[in-house]
Amino acid sequence: MSDDGGSAEIRHDQARWSTNGTYEPLLSEKDSTEIAVDADTAGLPDELTRDSVELPNLSESELSRHYTRLSQQTYGITSGPYPLGSCTMKYNPTFTEDVAALPGAAVHPDRSEGSTQGTLELLYRLQGYLARIGGMDAVTLQPPAGAAGEFVGIRVAAAYHEHNGEGHRDEVIVPESAHGTNFATAALGGYDVVSLPSDEHGRVDLDALEAALSENTAALMLTNPNTLGLFERDIETIAEMVHDVGGLLYYDGANLNALLGRARPGDMGFDVMHYNVHKTFATPHGGGGPGAGPVGVVAELAPFLPAPRVREADAESAAEPQEADSPDPTTDSTGTTYELFDPEHTIGHVHGFQGNWLVLVKAFAYIARLGDEGLADASAKAVLNANYLGSQIDYEIPYGPFHHEFVASAGEQDAADVAKRMLDYGVHPPTTKWPEIVSQALMTEPTEVETKSTLDQLAAAFNAVAEEDDATIEAAPNRTTAKRIDQTSAARNPRLSWQALDADDE
């Protein structure tokens, strides 16, 4: 073996088996065994089978070390602060996971109503919790995500207008300070999107709203507080203006974390809203789901909600004989039984059965554990933490006073470069370059779970980067497993299959 070849092979082997976080090989790269395949046993055509397949052949300790190393190379909410503005990435207490793992929660969705009274009671009570928190009259738990909840809300609004002979309403107004998905939801719902500019204070421009409203207005989608963390002080006037032209007011629940126990969308004049349980009520966020995005409505819209919903069975229906093969219905402590029903003008099913049941269990457990005082305390700390952090950083915050989040400007620095450099200081950066109302936006939401010492750590990272020169931040990150990548090429020319490293690869 030549010196060059031997050196290359050694370098390559060291890179592949490194434990310092630079590279962790796949399990099949570590050790694998070739196993013969019997095509006859597989029961598949010859063209769909192989003579053999390579499978990893590792000990338990090797497997444990592999996944531990992978976890050390990623940053999550259990690693440190995760202040992505508007996304509300907060630590979720693990007791909700314990509740969802209880044997009683393992209920097959095809079981009869009579044998699932406990499940139906929990769903019914969760509907009530959410309705009271939002100031709504009725709630559906079916939508499997916040975005799905938005779409359901818009479809309910469309069904309402159609039922009232006003199908001509084909416009949805969305302020530029709204949550980003609102524009896509309105378009997906078949509406023309009317973008509404902000006034000089970052809130809804009432003159622009008046000009945008017409007999074609189906709804105004609003996030309150908006994505700048600003409360719409004219919300009652806004609601009156929308209602005067026959439109509906839609509340995006992305920022409900700022209002819990202190203000309710229904009291402000909103007609329909969705709840992001992953943002507000401590269910998992991200990772492709499953999720939940319940939707609440005022009484006039309740007949159009998805089917089925849960209600208390009246005396007549409760006394009806059960199916011969089903057990007698159990009752809760008050003797109440529960049943599924289809709203009169329902838009139909939007998800199988009752939605993502175990996610809803976690939301119920969180709300029940905190209660009214705990939820109000959570929102108070979310607002306090955001304002404290905002007061400690050197970047300009052009709008205020704000609530649970704020948007700073990176000024002459590039916000994306600032974010990458913050990774070198051991914290996750905020959302960048959005909303576009603020130049080089650094949208930050620390949430209620962070302590003062953690907020000080975040502030120190912000301020350290603010003092650095362009060359330093443009070369970042330097301490992470993955260094700076060409994001444009990665998006346009993704590598969709894995290929083993060659000995010449560095």
C-alpha cells in the first residue's frame, strides 16, 4: 500500500469514527452483515427481490452510543433557550407525556360510544375548557395542526356565508402584521387575499381597513397581539367595522400565549379562532406531528363545525337501548352520559375520528393542572420575560410596548448572519428576516419557561454578536456539527439518496 493511499485511508477512517461531533456514521457504516434472501419465501416477483440484503450488526452499547452522539449534535428545547419568535418553542412538562401513556388512554377509536364514555367525557370537558379560554360558544377538536385549524376556520366561514346566500363574498383581508400562514390559508380556501398595511405604530391602519372592506369581504384574519408583539388597541372598532359590512373576524391563536387568563378573543369581537395547543398548552411542537389545532366559534357558526362533536346525551337519547353486543354505558361522577353528534350544517369530517386523541389528552392535562391562576401566571411571565430580554439587548426594537415577543432590527448586520453566529455562543437564534415590517428582523419570543439567568445568557449572546465585525459573523457558525451551508443549492438541488463516503472525501 502506498504512503499516499495509506494516509488517505487513515484520515478517512478517523473522520468516520470520530466521537468529537464532526461526523457520526450510519449504523450500516459501522458494521453490517449480508443476509441471504429467499425469494420464494418473500412471495414477491423476482424483479422486486434481491439475493441478499445488508443489515446493521451492532451490540446494544454501540446502538446506545450512536443515538447519544446524534442527540449531542442537535439543538432542542431540552438543550437550552429556543427563542423563535411566533413559533413559541417552549419546554413541555413531561407529566403530560406520563398521562398520555396511561393504559386508560390506549383506546381504539372504533370502540362503541357506550364503552368509551371516559374518552368522550375528556373530549367534552376539553371542548369546554377551550371555549371558556377563548370566549367561544362551541369548539371542534378534529383539526390535526394549527394550519389545519386555520383552514377549517376559513371553510366554516365560507359555509356560513354560503348558507346565508352570500357566496359572492370572495375576499379575505390579511394585515401585513398577521401570522405568516394566514395568507396561504385564505388563498387555499379559494379567496382573493387583500393585504392590509400597518400604520406608523405597527398596528392595523384603520383608514386602510375601511378602504379594503366591502360587500365582498368574507373575513379579516388577525393575530392579536400581532407578530410585532403589539396588542391591537382598536380591536373593538376593528370588529365593528368588519361586522358592519357582513364579514367575520378570524383570530389566529398563534399568540394566545400572551393573553391567557387576561383577555379572550370572543370578548374582543372575534367570531372564529383556532388554538395552537403546541404553542399555548404544552403539546409537542414540530417534527412532522401529530398535532392538534382545535377551532372555536360563536353560536351562529356552531352548526357548520366538522362532524362529529361531543355533547351530553339528553334523557331521551340516554335511555335508548344499546346495541346488543355493546356493554352498558358507564357514567361520570354526576351520572352524565356523552354522545357523538353531527352539527346541522356541518362541513363534514376533516380528520379521522376525534382528531389526534393523545395530543388532546396532553393539552387537557396541562390546562387542568394549571387551572385559571396557572394559565394567567404563564401569560404574565411570558410578557415579563419578553420585556426583560428586550431591555437587555443592544439591538434596536423599533416598536413597543410589546407583549410576549418583540422584533429587533439587526441594523447594518445581516440578520441571517447574526443568527448563525449566535449558535457559536451556545443558544438558538430567534426567527430572522420576518416580519418584513422591520428591516433585518430578529423576532424573539423567550416564553414563560425561561429563568432570568437564561434570559441573561441570551442577552449576552445578542450583545456579543452586535459588537462583532462582518467578517467574523459571515464565517459563522464555527462550533456546530454542521458548518455554514449553501442554503440555496441545498433547496434547489437536494441530495435525496445516501451514498457512502469515498476514501478521497474530506
